[in-house]
Amino acid sequence: MKKSIFSFGYATLLVASVSFSVLFTSCGDKDDVPGPEPDPGIDPVEIITTEVLKTNAEAFALGNSVFPPLTRLSSSFSFMIELATDNTISFEGPEDRGAPVISRFEHAPKTGFDVPHDYPDKVFSRLFESIGNANITIEKLDSSRVTDRLALETKELVAARVKFTRALSYHYLVQLYGEVPLQLSQKEASATTRTPVDDIYTQIVKDLTEAEAALPEYDSNKSTPTKGAANAILARVYLSWAGKPLTQSDLSAIAGSTDDPAAPQWDNEKLTKAVEYADKVINSGNYELLADFNSLWGIPGQDSREHVYTIHHEGDPTDGNNNGQSNHQTHCTFTNRFTNPYADFHIGPADETLLSQYDDADRRKIITYATTLYDSEDGNREYAFAFPVTSPIYGKWIHRAGYATTSTTATPPSIYRVGGSAAAQPNNIDRIEVRYAELLLIKAEALLWQGKAGEALPLVNLIRSRAGVQALSSLTKEDLFNEWDLELRFEQKRWTNLVRWRTLISTVKSVSDYEYFKEGYKDEESVLLTAANRGITDPETVNAPFYAKAYKHLHAKYDNVRAKHYRFPIPQLSGIDLGITPQNPGY
């Protein structure tokens, strides 16, 4: 396994200094793991208690404190950004737990420690923890003079890394929660006043622009912030900002509506900026669309030339000291491995018909969903993930072995061969934050809104060509929306895309067309009857509770989704009054 450039030893030492920093635990992420020990010879107490940094090592160590909070959110983003959509449901624990609640659009602000796994609270807290650590680092860098032990280049590089990370954190916050406090100094009192959306975006762009100037051009370790990463996030930010994000006032007027807000009126100047920054990445020569979609995934693919920026993961603790940060996206989708393969997954596809949205020739289909798995640790024993036992499994994060091709017609068929043990399904796979294909789609979308569909079309067809599907002869917004979904499904883009397009409600309500929405799944008795009608007469082979639960979630999505769900609620943590008012409309 590659060695991370980041030493995570200071995160927990800084937690007490960071506003809104509250610890949560979840299946999805290991929250209380401090990471590798600090480098020998660096005194963390000195770094915390003194006003200045004296060495390059101290500066890097303090700057690295911004990264651990994000590693603790990789799986949490799945539970928020995927579940509050049409594509995904969660059976993580009892139905009153945090993930199933989001899956049914029943999340509310007052939960905190009362409901374990409350992902909106956890994401809010962790992002502000990273921001607070960034503020501390910047202030100490500003107070520290250049010496023969603390180089100017080090100060500039560390400041660039933490500004990049602060901007990324604020972009998630403003998309997920809207107006949030903008706090750029830990010397000031904790901010509780909600800052206008445009002001937050202005600061995000400022941080990223300043960071880009001092970051290295490229790094083969994709968890290292670089100019390419900063430009990629700037392209994403400008596309999001160009849609004139909904404000508190906008949502107050429609919070209870079952109709989507009016389509955005696109800001042409910001669309041009989105194209400009996407082009900086595309034309840099440092990144490319890999020929084989399969090669993007798993540990071997995590530093591929298609990845622009990733979130580094050390994996689950193995040394008894709680060292390491794990990415549980494999675990959450392939929860019980082969020990109990048809038990409820923690997070997975909402319906079997989602597979039919892919053309049979589409090479992405067999990677995105696993319908058949062979246990390579048990003589390639075959397991089928389909009615009447369960739904397909999200496959991108399953660690595969003996998998040669994405062909669906090969003989013998090229199906996932994976091991069932913890060692065979590691949690040290880096999370892809942004990859080259997303930059092509960002540029294509910005061009489309500018009335330049002809220029956008070849970009979309590049992606379709790699997938092995027929090129489009023209490009509509529906074509573009579809390509975003098919290419980046279960990569934590779905909810933010639907919000940007103002199609969240209508898209969620499309679950009424799903198989498991039908009355034949409304309860266990109905599921057994449906199975009998399909020629399955042995009730012991039918996982009726699973399908009845899926029916319940799909109907709850359809019934509950409202305009208020264009945001998540500002957390009201048990025993802690954040003092951030007003609450988001409708909550």
C-alpha cells in the first residue's frame, strides 16, 4: 500500500479549538481514530500552545490536521447525497436510525446523539472541524517568520493546501445546508450568523484561486492537493454557482410544495468560468479518460490518470492503536459479504429496474451493479443478487480479483470474482472526489446552458465511446442529465446534480415507475404471491421482508419529498446549542 503524505496525528489534539466540532460514531466511518503517530521529534503540545511555528515539520504537521475530518466522511457522503434521491435506499439498522430516515425523507434537525448514525449532523460537524483546523493553521503561519528552519516555500505550500481544503469543505456545506456561518478566524468568537450564499461562494473562489497559485502542478499521489485539483473544484464550484442557488428566502416561500422550483436562470459569466477551469484540467496533459472503465476502481486504480483528486484512506486499524482511517463504501454496499449475503445491506440500489437504464452493451453496467458474484475464496461459489432474495449490489467499491473484462457476452462470462474475507474487501480504497470524466461533463453542461450544444456533444460522446455505447447525434438537457447519472452513479453526485437542475422532486417521484413500488410488494404476503406468480413456489427461498421494506421506502420517498429537501436541516445537537438561526425552511 502506498504511504500517505499526510500525518494525521494532530487532528484530535486540535478538536477542542474548533467550533462546532462534535464527535459521532457510525458504521460508515471510523470517527475516533486519530491516525498515525506524529513524526518523532515534533512536540504536538508546543504546536498547540505556541503562537508560532518554528520548523518545516511543524508547519506540515499542523497543516495536515485539515485532512482527517474529510476521511471520516467518505461513507457519510454516500448516506446523504445518495439516499435523498431516487436511486438508493438504506436498511442500516432499525428503521428509526439515521440512514433509513434519510432514505424515507423523514430527516429532521433535532436528532444528534438521540439517533445514532445521524449523518447530516455528522457531516456538518466534521466539515467545520476541518475548516477550524484550516483557520488555526493559517493564523499560526501568518504569525511565524521565515527562518533557516521554516522556509517561505513551506509556509506558502501549507497555506495553499489548507485553503484548498477549507474551500472544498465550504462548498459541501453551502450545497447541503445553504447559508452557513462563514468563519475564517479561530481567534474570533464562534460564528452563528448565517452568511449569504453568494458571499460563501465568493470566499470559496478566493481560497481556491489563492491555493492554485502555490500548489504543485501535478502529483502522482492523487490525495495531494495540486493545481489540477484546485482547477477541477473551481470548475465544479462555478457550475454550481451559475445556477443561482436557492436562498433561504426562496425556499421559505415553497418549503412545503410538492413541485420543483422554477428552472434556474443561468449566469453566463459563471458558466464561462466553469468552462475555463475545466479546460485548465483537460488541456493540462496530466489527466485522461482511461480506455477501460474497470481500471478506475479498487486499490490498483486509485492513483490512475483519470483521478484528479481523491480522499486518502489508511484502512481499518490493524495495530491495536486505532491507527488508520477507513473507507466503508465496500462494507456498506456489500455489508455481510458471503457470510450472510442476502441479509439487508446498509446502502444499495432502490430497485432492480435501475439496471435497465443502462444499455446491455454499456461497459459501465457490470461495474456499477453486481448481479452475480463468485466467492474466489470458496472455489468460485456463485451468488446471484436478484429476486427473490435481494437487489443488485453497488459494485464500484467492491474489491475485485480475477476480473478480466467488462464484456457481458464473454464465454465464460466475466462476472465479479471477489473474496469474502475482510482482507479481501479492504477499507483502504481512496474515495474519488473528482475525476476527468466529471470535468468533461461540467464543461459540456456549461456549454449546453450557453446554447452551445454542438460544442458540448463531442465531450459527452467521448464518455459514451469509452462505455461502448452509440454516440449521440444531438444533445438535449435530458441526454446530459442521463449521462451524468450513468457515468457517476454512486459517486456522490446525484443529489447535488438534481438540486442544481431543480429536478429533485420530480425525479424522486419517478420511483412510482419502479418494480418494488407496485402493490405486489406492499407486505410479505403480497411478495410471496408475486413470487408464486413468477413460478417460485417455495416461500423459504423468498426474502419477503426485504421487498416489503423496499416498497415502504419507495412509497415514503414519493409521499414525503418536498421543496424543503433542497437542503438538509441545520443540526440541533443534543446538549449543544449551536445558536444558528433561522432553521432551514420546513424543518
